[in-house]
Amino acid sequence: MYEMHVGAVPAGTGPAWHVVAPGHATTLCGQVLDRTGSSDTDHHCTPCMARLQELMHHDAPH
């Protein structure tokens, strides 16, 4: 199961929710996960969400 964690956005525009695969220390967009961030945001990392959509589409029954 994928997890959501807050981290910095690559452009440095503030925190956003990133997607992390179980047992991994990097986000789906390739950032190193920093688990010390605050969860006070409603922004989501677009590259992480796009990659998650690709993975879910690939794993979906046909």
C-alpha cells in the first residue's frame, strides 16, 4: 500500500503531499523522504500523483 507524506516540492514552493511506496525512503517523484516535515498543507506533488496514477492503471485488472 502506498503512503502519503509531506515533503518539499522540487521547485521549493513549499510543502506538498508526496506518495511513497512501502519500505522506500524516496518519493515516487524521486525525492529523499524527510519525515520531519509538518503535515499542514493541502497541496499534492503533481509528479508523484501522476506516477501513482500510472502505477494504478498498470496494476488494474483488464
